[in-house]
Amino acid sequence: MAVTSPIAFEKLIHKTILHTSFNIARAFAVETGIKTQLAIAVDNKALADGFDCEVLICDPNNSASLAAAIKASTPTDLVAIHDSQRPLTRTTQFHRAIEALIGDVDAVRPVSEFTETLKAVKADATIERTIDRTSMQRISTPEVIRFSAIDFDADKSTWFVPLKSDAKISTVDADPESLRVNSLAEITLMESFVHWQQTVAIK
């Protein structure tokens, strides 16, 4: 679980966003029956108080820092990194990602189509051009990566951790519910979505 922003410690309904996201990861571990070691990657150990798991002290927003913390942690063959700000991600998305890690595939992450209109804007606020939305994707988590595919000598990546240059990557469909909470205003919106979900489930 990568804690990339203080937003993770805000409340969503009755629990913090981090607690809700962590519980989803734990539920997935229980469902699979695979031997797992849950961990929280955070820049201050005190922030992970109350969690019964390994704590990786690093900068989760820095791919090299996170990779180094993973390397120094409990040995493992696979690493699944979930963004703590995606509390409504379902365990089915975890299953989908790990099931795609077959054959010679080294790393998998969920993605979805980008449907909004994007405009490139100049410094004077005039619109320069429309960006082709088919060239864009929404990236979700968890990212499931073979430990052997992590490049511990690299310092940059478009993934949570650097991947070796010959790593074979793949994607799976991301669920619409796997939204990322980026602001306090979005928490209110997400709470409304949760209430709607619960209402539909009751009916």
C-alpha cells in the first residue's frame, strides 16, 4: 500500500481512506489464500500506527526510494502496489491483475479509456490544440510486478517502481469504481457514490 498524499488520512464515511484501501488489499489476500506479507509504504512510521503489517519507510512518490524499500523488506516473488487513495477498488480488480501475470509477462496494471476532451493551452490561456484522447489512458492499481523485473539501479519510472528495460508489461481493464481521491471535495463526491452503491445493494 503506497501512501502518496495526506489525503489518505482523511475520513471516508467512518474510516480513513487508507484503512478502507488497506482492508481491500487484506480481503484480496484472504480470498486468494496465497501467502502474503502486507505492507504500508509511508514517509513517517508514526503514520502507520495501528496497522498490523510491515512498514516501509520511504518516499512512495519516488520510484527509486520505493524500490529500495521493497528490496530491503521481506523477500517475495511478486509485488502488488496499491494506491492508498483508491478506497473503492474491488478485489476483482486485484484478481484480474494478478491473473494476467502469466507466461513471460513481468508487470501488469489496470487501465481504462480516457473519455474527456483534452486541450493543450498556451501560456496566454489560448487553446493550442486538441489532444487525441485515444493516446491517453487512466492508470489504476494495483500494479503487480515480478520482483525480478524491478530495476533497482534506475531512478525514474512511469510505474510505482522502475522496471528493467526488457520487462514485458501488460494491462487489464480497470473498474469504474477504482477512482482516486485527490481532494477534500472529491471525498464528499465519493461518499455520495458509496451511499448510492449501498442503496442499490439494498434494493
